Amino acid sequence: MKAVILAAGKGTRMRELTADLPKPMLRVHGKPILEHIIGGLKAAGIREFFIVTGWRAEVVEEHFGDGSKWGVHIQYGRQVVQDGTGKAPELAKEFVGVSPFVLTYGDILVKPETYVRMIHRYNEGHFSGVVTVTGSQDVTKGGLFFFDAKFELSHLIEKPSPKQLDELREQGWLKPGETAWYNAGIYIFRPSLFAHTAQLEKSPRGEYELTDAIAALIKTNHPLAGLKIEGRWVDVRDPEVLATLEKEQGV
């Protein structure tokens, strides 16, 4: 299995911290976030990487080079226009070839065991991919995922408004005491994903959304297995999260 990491964003919420480098290159315990991610994926057995760069791409490319220093092989593709995460994976289409691949945002930190569990989940059936979720998050800031009895993805809503959440409760989609599953931003896909990213149109906020391609996979009967994150999951979204990570032991 291969891995594609989306690391093109500047990370505007990091303010002056990303004036001269992309957010995935911010350091946690002396190493860039991206280096922690690559190390975790390598521990899960992955050796072939493709990093989508954008803002200050040269910082990433000069730090990691071809990956040989870390015992892996790295290729790159530059997302020239920052128009969302939906089209960004297409830069890795040739790299992926016919292989399934892990797709992760470049600012999500998890334990290496999470990647291992994802691969095991993918191999449990004839799935077109795996989506990971976590609880106890504000779903209005990300994707709200729904699953069937086999914990396969059945429905999703991107950044639901409070009004939409009320309607979902009235319709029985959200029940009292049940977990609202938040998109954890780490996936496994087959190359069939690209047939759907190719057909994406911009969302109301003017971006191509990866979740729209995921929704299209569901609608065309491509089964996507769900996996609940166990243990650490950190979206390094702002300076406060970064500061908290620095104080903690281990990443």
C-alpha cells in the first residue's frame, strides 16, 4: 500500500507561525508534523509516499528530499491553486497506479497503530475504501458521518449547520445518547476515487470538496468501511493545539 499526504495549505489560523513555512512543517517535539506522520505510516509498513505541496513547497521538498534519509521513497506534486482538497489527490494519480492508498491530511496526528488498524479493516472485505471517525468533536466544523449496522458509511453531511442538526434529530438520524461521528481526515481509497474527483464541481464556498467525492462513491454503491479512532487523534488546527502538544509527553 502507498500513501498520499495533503500538505499544500498555509494554515491561516496559525497566523505568523506559517508566514514562512506550510503548517505541516511546524515542529512538535523537535520534528515537523509531517515527519511524525511519515514515521507512523512507515511503522505500518508503508514505504512509498506522495506529498501534495503548495504554500512554500520548497520547505517540504528540501527537508525530505527523496525520502532516503527516512528509509522511504517520496515523490511530490504541487497544488498551484488552493481550491480545496477534492482535486488535490489527482496529482498523485500516476503515482498511485492500481494500488490502494492511504490518504491523510498533513496536520492530523495519530498513533501508528491507527494506520495498522485501517489496513486491517480494509482487508476485512471487498471495500472501496476506509473512512476514519472520532467522537466528541464539533461536527459543524467538519464532516458528520453516518453508518449502517455493519459500520459501513451510509450518509454524510459536510459542516452541518445548527439548524440542520436540529432537523436530523427530528428525522431520527441523530438520537439522544448516540455518538455524532466526526470525519477524522484519514482514509484508504482505491484508484476508483479519481473517477469521482474528476466530476467534482465547486461547493458554495468556492472549493472542491473531498467529501463530495466520498458521497459520490456511496451513491454509486462503492462500499466504504468505517473505523473508529482509538487513542490519540489530534487536528493541529491552531496555535493553542500546537502549544498543548508541546507540553505533552509523546506524540
